[in-house]
Amino acid sequence: MTGIKFVVREGVLQGRLPVRELARACVGECAAAAAELGALRAGLPEAPTARVDDGAVAAAFLSERHLLINGRAPVTFAPLSRFWRTADGWVRTHANYPHHRARLLEALGVPDDPAAVEAALAERSALDVEETVYAAGGLAVALRSPEEWAAHPQAAEVAKRPLVERGRLDGAPARAFTPVGTSPLLPAAGLRVLDLTRVLAGPVATRTLALLGADVLRVDAPYLPELPDQHADTGFGKRSATLDLATDRRTFEEVLAEADVVVTGYRPGALDRFGLSPEALAERRPGVVVAQLSAWGAYGPWAGRRGFDSLVQAATGIAVLEGSAEGPGALPAQALDHGTGYLLAAAVLRALTEQAREGGSRFVRLALARTALWLTEERGWTAGPSGMVAGDAGSAPYDGPQGWLSETDSALGRLRYARSPVSFEGGPVDWDRPPVPWGTDAVRWG
């Protein structure tokens, strides 16, 4: 097993729940998986030692807050994305995207005015708001205690699954990797990753694969524009294109035919009609690795619901555990998103390593709600999902994030950003290209 050293820094990612430990374990898992694949491809006798520094981890888990574009801080949450009092409790809404804001307002029958939303919600129960907004295609979740969530049928379905679901889809031959050099050691060099994800965990995973040398092509629907600041934060190392799958299947099939990895972050089943289920992809592209991400899991009564980190925190009891008598709280970072993103990247890397040894098309699947269970109940973060343990852990003071921030020029302007926390001996230290404006690249591999 890969050697890994942790640098512990007190005072980072502080909360009532062990967020620092979870973040450290997720990044360590990814660094170890990258080192193992790198050793395999470079013909090294053993995997390089991975290093996980709490300071780098904390900066990366808050990357969207550290980003500056020409000195301007990004917009993280819209005015209607917040907790609101209801007649019997609290509800959390998410309205960062214009279409989600419109559906929220339509469901409540109010104008685009926070005071009007507040008044409407104060007259309704939290569960009524949850169901009404969901029926309108919007996003709202009632605040639940850990006990209330545990009694929910979705929680029961989530608890039945492992943190990282993985499986073999067929008997495709073993993957024959081309050798790679060691200056730097890029485990994913030459691999083509089709990125069909949005906010935030999926883009974090593919941003990490880009750091490790993958050719990452993110494809979005032209009628669902991304939030510019969010896209800038997660776009390092990638190209960005738009394509309507319903009208231009030929172009999509051309890039899909050469993809080694397909990462999806839409609601479970939402892309199946385009032949993007794991089984259909394996049939058309034997040897592919399919990575799927969702908020609530690909099973249970909430499988088809949209969701974001903040909503999962509200539903699963995390907001209660981190709250006070005055109201709900939140984790010190969007740790479900970021942590799941690094676990997803690690799962892809391990699937590729397994393919080289055993063959077979592969799938991996993660859900924010399952990561929430890991954080709140299982405490598996003490060793990590692969059972890795720290070696020769040291400690150092924490003087802020500055040591893990860099600047670069880009087509978006001058960027300040957090570097990746995924580190191992001989590995890359930064992305080879800055983000580009959303949708400005051609739909083709580099």
C-alpha cells in the first residue's frame, strides 16, 4: 500500500463534526490512488510516497472562496439561497441558477423579492414547502435532525450502500497503458475524460484528473449556462464546450468513441436516454470507466431529485449538528462536495489500475448523502475508505491559506486560486493551463 504522510495543522476546517479529518482522508485517498497508478505506468518498483498537508487541504476545500478574478471576489450564494423560517421549523432553498430561482418563485407564487419569499414561507410548513417546490422543479429541503433523517426512507436506502460503489460491467481485455515519464509523473497522461458534470463535486473530480495529466473535455448543454465564477474555480486544466445532445448526436458520438472515462453528475437516469448508462456505454465503448455522482443516491424515493451540498447538509441533520439555538448552521466548507469529488477521482484512478491487471469495463458511483453518513455516523475517516493509515505524521503551525494560493493570467483575467492538495513524490504541482470562458472550445479532444 502506498506510503502516505500527513502534516497536521490545528485550527483548519473547524466545526463540531470532524471535517478536517474527513477532508484529509479524501485527499489522501486520491493522492494514494494517483501514486499507485503512476507507479504502474512508469514501471516503478513501488508507489511514490503521498503527502497530505492540512493547510493545502483546507485551501482547496474553500477554493471557491479563495478565487479572485482581477481582484474581485466571486459570488457564492444568491440572495434566495439560504435558510428560511417556516410555520413549524426551517427550510433550505437553492436558487443560484436562474431557472431554479424562477421555479422557486413560481411554486411560492411570489415576486423576486426576499421579503416576499420570507413572508410566504413563514405561513407554510417546511415539509409542504419541500414538496411544493420540488413538484415545480425547484430546490428546497426541510431541515431535519439526524434522528429525523435516519427515519426517512431515503436514508435507509443510502445506508445500504458502500461509500464508494464499484463494479465490473463486462469482460473487456486488460487496459494496455502507454508508459509515462517521471518529470513530472502524470498517472492519467493520455487518458481522455469526458466531463458531463456540474457543481461542485463532479468538476472537482475532473479538475483533479486534469492535474494528473488527463485530457478533460467538459461538455454542457448550451441552454443551461454555468455560473461564471463557479466555472472558473473548477475549470483548471480543462477545455469547455457546449453541445445539445438532442440535436447533434453525431459530434457527441465522435468524442464518446474515444473517451476512456465518462464522468456524469446529473440526476440518476437523466442521461440514460442518450445511451449514457454504464451498461450502454460499456457496450458501445468496451473498456470504458463510468463514474457517476448524485446528491441523494441512485436509489430510493429521492433518487430522481436534484440536490446540492447545502441541501444535503440540511436534510441529513448536519445543519442541526452544526447549528445553535438561533438557527441551523453549516460545515466550515462545502465538504460533502469537495470530499466526494476527491473520492470520485480516486475511484476512477483505482478502476484504471484494476483494468490494467484484470480488464473489464468499470463503473464507480458516489452520492453526497452517503458521504454525509460517513461524516456523521461511521467515522470511517480515521483510516480512509481503502484502509490506508498515516505514516510518520508531523505537525506544523497554520498561518492562513497564503502558502497554498497561486496567481496566473488567463482569458478570464488575472486569477488567484487554490492549488490542488493532491501531492506525491515526483507528481505535478499545478495545472498546465488556466480555465477558459464557459463553452468556448470545440467539441473535440486536444
